[in-house]
Amino acid sequence: MDAVFDPWDAGFTADPYPAYARLRESGRVHWFEPSRQWLVPRHADVAALLRDRRLGRTYRHRFSHEEFGRTAPPAAQEPFHTLNDQGMLDLEPPDHTRIRRLVAKAFTPRTVERLSPYVRRLAEELADGLVERGGGDLVTEVAEPLPVAVIAEMLGVPEPDRPLLRPWSAAICGMYELAPSEETAARAVAASVEFSAYLRELIAARRAAPGEDLVSGLIAAHDEGERLTEQEMISTCVLLLNAGHEATVNATANGWWALFRNPGQLAALRADHSLLPGAVEELLRYDTPLQLFERWVLDEIEIDGVTVPRGAELALLFGSANHDPEVFDRPDTLDPTRASNPHISFGAGIHYCVGAPLARIELAASLRALLERAPKLAPAAEPVRRSGFVMRGLASLPVVV
């Protein structure tokens, strides 16, 4: 499968979907030697395995590194792993259950809905600014500022500090690519140290003077005497920032590039804004912002007659699953009116994205603002794709209005 699936090849990362089709046609599971992972390309398998408790985001709740046949991360990477591994996305029950329950007390639907007017206003201001300038880079001038500002507002990060967040997040997320380099790891470690120190100070300030923000809510959240530790709060805030804006930035940029390449669908959206909710779901499916999600095999499983042993790692191919013709009619066609759209861009099971409602609000607000305020928005040049495969997005998308 090495010749079909090549996440380090520029041609593959530019458009992985034809390769996914070949993977799906040739079987349900494939060994990929370069990353030493089992690739799972079909929707039914990915959806089922996301819910399978024989798999886990971590194995440390049951096994040591040695017992699991793995090597501990280098000592130099400890700050990154302390930060990353205490977040609920990389924990399993009972720790995951406890932390998610406490986070849910602060991250309520009411909290998210209360942000809706702010999200809409900010989206409109960003769209107006783009129009006043006659165009610009859709990524840096619209797609990035909106979710960063929203999650910062939610966390209670003061406005002067907000420019720090995106570089920290980008450096940390570099570690989620396949086989990150030593340079990438060093940047992630430095960002982890700086971000953790910043949040420790912010938490201390909120303990002294609580506000209406999420950090204050996390400090106050308790359940039967249980509270989040300071490290769990820090890791939760970083997770919410990283997951809460990296995917939204990429979904926005990928979505507009998809619409520009499908002018008929873009015209339909401009003519009928009632299609927006369906368009958000379809854009998340059509060019998936998170292409791959990993799971450790905690207990031996069998997929299509292939035994996958304990200690192995599965690479669940979200992008492929979202284009599976067994589930989606004409999967390579962009269709905002698609009646059935069980995409798995937000995951499934106990790790389903806690921020999915907020992401949908942000994507809809951004789309609506640009459709209304920049009705002639068009690409000014070919976009520049971000390096990497797992986090799929654009580094820039020049537009004119």
C-alpha cells in the first residue's frame, strides 16, 4: 500500500481522495510500514472502531510502555506529553469520564449559545474588513481570526494576549502529524512550556477574581467532591483552543476553496441562505479538516479476517470514510442539499468532539457573513496548501471581492 498511500508526497496531500478510493476497493484494513500503522479506510469500520472499547487513545491506564511493546517518549519531550496526555482527548475511562463530566459542567450549551451574537458580530466585522480592503488572504484575514478570538473570549484570555495563542497552537499541533521531525518536536516542547506557564498565571488570576469565562467555570466545576487538578485545567484549555480553532480554520478555508471550484453550488448558496446548515455539514464532509485519527489496540481484534494484535496502532482515515460510496451517494460531488450526511468529521463514541456545536456556529456565521457582504468573492490565485497530511488545510487563499 506504500505506493497508494503516501502522506509525505505533495501530489498525494494535494488530493488524497483518489488514493482513498483505491484503498477502500482493495480491502478493509492495510498495513502501512513507514508509520507502522494499520490503515482503515471504510466508513462502517471507522465508525464502529471509534466506539470499540477494545481500542483506546492511550494505553497507559492499563499497560506500561514496556508491557505494551512501546518505547517511552524522549525525556526532552516531557513538557509536551505532560500537557497533551492530561487532556481528555488522550485519556480513557475512568479519567476521561471524570474530566469530560466536569468540563461539561462549564462547557454547556447555554455557554456556547451565549457566544452566538459575539460570533456573528465578529464574522461580520471580518467580512467587512476584507471588503474594505478589496480582498486579501481569506485564511489569515477571516478563517484564522474568528475561531481564535471566539475561544479566547470563551476562556477569558485578555485581548492583548490573544496573538500568542495561534503560534503556540500551531507549534503543538505539529506533533499530530505522522513522524514529526526533531525540529517540530522542539517547537512543540517550547510552546508547551510557554503556554502552560501563561495558563497557570491566568488560572491564578481567575481563582482570585472569578469571572463569567470558561476558566472560571472549570475552577468552580465539581462533582461529588471531585475537581479538576491544575494540570487537567491547563491541558483542557489547550485542548479546547487547539481543537476549537485548528479544525475550524481548516474547514473554513477548505470549504471556500471547494465552493470556488463548484460555482453552481456557490451560486445556489448565495441565492438561498436556508441551505447554510446543510452546507456546513457537507463542507466538513467533502474536504475533511482532520484526515486521520489514531487508536491503540488494547485487546486483539479482527478486521475482515485480519488479526490486529494488542500493541498495534490503527490509523482511522476520516477523509476516506467521508467519501465512501457505500454511505454517500456520489461522494466526490459537493452537494449542500445532501439529505443524509453521517460524516464523522467530529469523531464518534466517547471522544466525540465536545466543541462541535461551537464549530458549527462559527462556520455558519463566517459563511453567512461572506455570502452577504462579499457576494462576488472569488479566488485571486491558487491557494498554498499547508504542509502535513493529518491536519488538512490551506496556508493562504488569496481572494478578491
